[in-house]
Amino acid sequence: MSGLESPAARTLAPVATPIVRGASRARAARSADAIEAARLALLRDLQLAFRKRSQLIQPLAFFAMVTLLFPLAVSPELSRLRELAPGVLWVGALLASLLALEFLFRDDAYDGTLEQYALSGQPLTALMFAKTLAHWLLTGLPLALMAPLAALSLGVGPAALPGIVAAVAIGSVTLSLIGSIGASLTLGIKRSGALLSLLTLPLSLPVLIFGARATQLAIHGAPYGAPLELLGALAVLGITLAPFAAAAAVRISLE
Amino acid sequence: MAWTWFHRLASPPHVYALAARLTPWFAWPAALCIAAGLWGGLVLAPPDYQQGDGFRILYVHAPSAWMSLMVYMTMAIAAAIGLIWRMKVAHAVAASCAPIGASFTFAALVTGALWGEPMWGTYWEWDPRLTSELVLLFLYLGYMGLRAGIEDPQRADRASAVLAIVGVVNVPIIHYSVTWWNSLHQAPSVMRLAKPAMPFAMVAPLLLMLLGFTLLFVALLLTRLRSEVLARERSASWIREVVSA
């Protein structure tokens, strides 16, 4: 017993502490590097996206088109459209987000950027998270900001709009994260559009359910906190797990 | 030393021979259990006091639904083993699981729909269990689609393994969210089986069928695994000996 607590251990202790401190400092420097790399990757993606504005607008125009289809296909009566609004908004947002997934990794896979990322020595998980965040900023957030317009056109009262914006904004985070897994898994497959939707849509169902529920409650003027919190929980779960899966999938595609 | 049997599982010729030797040990008990279970379920079990003879489809439906989930778990565990330890045979197991699981899922959906028509008055009810079973079918189809879409076999193995693992995380979330969604949207109009009051004559055949379907799955898996290994190792020299023998 006392042999373990020998003077040797005690003399080692002061020596050991600086080593540990040095290691933790190195680790801190490494994670600071990783955050910086992720920030640069995010900025790069945003800059590239703003140079190709038509690609930015496409998902939004698609969302508007889908919303337009329903009054034409079902009925122009606002009272009926109001009942359909949660479904229309969420199916539209889901499909628009899916449509935009194609841009997420495709160009970077073609021109070798993803390979450079994988070889850069920075954690690929952080870089994938940055790319996914860029995707959300470029599609999820604009969709959330556009959702009130679509909602108003479907006869939803203005009181429901904050809830709808919050639901679409939070839910689309998870959609982008699930999409990043699907997009990275289908890298290198030609004409992967149908496969991509087959992979991502089943996984997105919980978002659709809770998102549409929150929207419906908001439209009816009821408290919509509970489904919104569940959407938040899904987003947190996605943020913690999805970048790892996406990074693993990208590495596999580069093998 | 004690792990030699496990390490030998990584060798395709060994697995091929082992699967061939084990298949009858699962196939015959499966046939016996299913035959006995069907006899017990279709002939010996008394008719249900509410559903009459209609409930007997349960003896195919419930084991299929049970297997659809169990095969998915087997597939995901095999995929994870293959991904972590780079074990080719484990990937072959996962690849062999997918079509079997999709078939069980399809069988569960079809029998569920056929059961629903006389009992609920409709072939399709957006019941949470039916809905999540349908989603499971799509997960299987996506898995097989991804595997078929990637030409390089090793990349196909590893990419589909990631998908299988992602699916495992999602299956419970999907299941509970669908249940929750359903409890809000649908009035409890659906007639349910009187659960606790199932007499022994009804339960025993069901358990036999569950056991029989599980054994059937193993026998099918071993058979598919052999052809999968043959296809993957087609350029290896041991194949020539097997084929010429």
C-alpha cells in the first residue's frame, strides 16, 4: 500500500504536471486550429455560393412553386388551404432542402477539394460540420425566412408566423445534417438523385412529423413549444453524430 | 488460443465450408418448427372470440414483423464489425441479410394489409406499426440501392455499412415519432387483439413460428452467404477446388 505512495511517485509528480499541461496546451492549440480551419471552410463555401447566385435561388423558387401547386391542385379556398398548410410547407421545405443537397459536395468532389480536406490533417468531422452549416445557412435559413410568405399565401394568420419560422429554422438543421450523410454516401455515383432521396427521406420523417405538428399548433394558436423542443433535440442529436458519419462516408468515397 | 475459432471466421474458404455444414442444422429444425407451428396455429388453436378464424394470419404476420427488425439488427451489427475490423466476411453477411430482411418486411406489410381488410375494413391504415414497417422497407431498399450504386465492391461494403449504422440510430426515433404522431391524429377506432387473454393453445404455435422463422432466417442467411462468398472470391484459387469437387 505505502509502497505505491513511494517518494519516487512524489518526486515524479511535479515533473509530470508540466508535461500534462503541455499536452493539454498542445491539444488546445490543435482544437483552435481545427476551429479556424472549419471557419475558413465555412467562409469559402459561402463565398463560392454567393458567386453562383442562381444556384442559391433555385431551392427557394422550387419551394415557392410547390406551394403554388397546392391551391391549383386542391382548391383555392383559404379555409381548406389553411388545414393543408403544415403539410404543404413541410413537404415543400423537405424537397427543396433535398434538391439543394446535390450542390453540397458534388463540385468539391469533382475538383479535389474534398481530398485536400481529408489530407489536410485537420479533423474531417469539423470540416464536414462547417460544410453542413454552410448548406443550412444557404438553404435552411432562407427557407425559414421564406416560409411566412408561403404560409400567408395559404391563408395562415400572421400570429402563427413566428412559430412557423422557428420550426422550419430548427427542423432544417436536422434536414441538412441528414442530407450531408446521404450526399457523402452517394459521392461518385452517377445520377444519384433518386437514390439520394431514397436514403434521406426515410431518415427525415421524424423532422417532418414534429415540424408539421409545431406548424399546425402554431396555426391553431395553441402552444407549440413541445414539438419545437423535440425538433431541437433531433437537431442536437444530429449535430453530435451526423458529421462523424459524413466524414467517414467521405473518407470511404476517397479510398 | 480460445479465439482461434473466431479468427478463422475471417477466412472465406473456412466460412464457406462452415456455412455449408451448418445449413441443414438450421434448415430442418426450421421446417419442423414452421410445420408444427402452422398445424398448431391453423388447425389446433381455437378461433378468436372476436375475429373468428381471421386472426390466424397472425402466425405469419407477427413472425415476419419480428424478423424484419431482427434481420436489420443482424445486418447492422455485421456491417459494424466489417467497418471496424475490416472483416470481409462480415460485409458479406450484411450484404446477404438485406434481401432477406426486405422480404420479411414485405411479407409483414402484405399480411398486415390482408389482415386489416376484414378486421379494420381497410387494407391500409396509417397505424404506427404499419407506417414504421413501411419506412423500414424503404431503409432496406435504400441500403440495397446504395450497395448496387457503387461499383467498387469494397467501397460499396463500407459505405453501406455506414448507412446501416445510421439506420440503427434512426429506427427507434422513427418508431417513437410515428407512434407519437399517430396518437395525436387518429382516434382509437382500430380494434386491437385482446392481448393478455391469449390462451396457451394460441400462444404456443406463435412461439413455435417465431423460433421457426428465426431458424429459417439463419438457414437462408447461410445459403446466401455461400453464394455471396463465391461471387466475391471468384478469382481466388480455392474456388476452383470447390467448383471442380
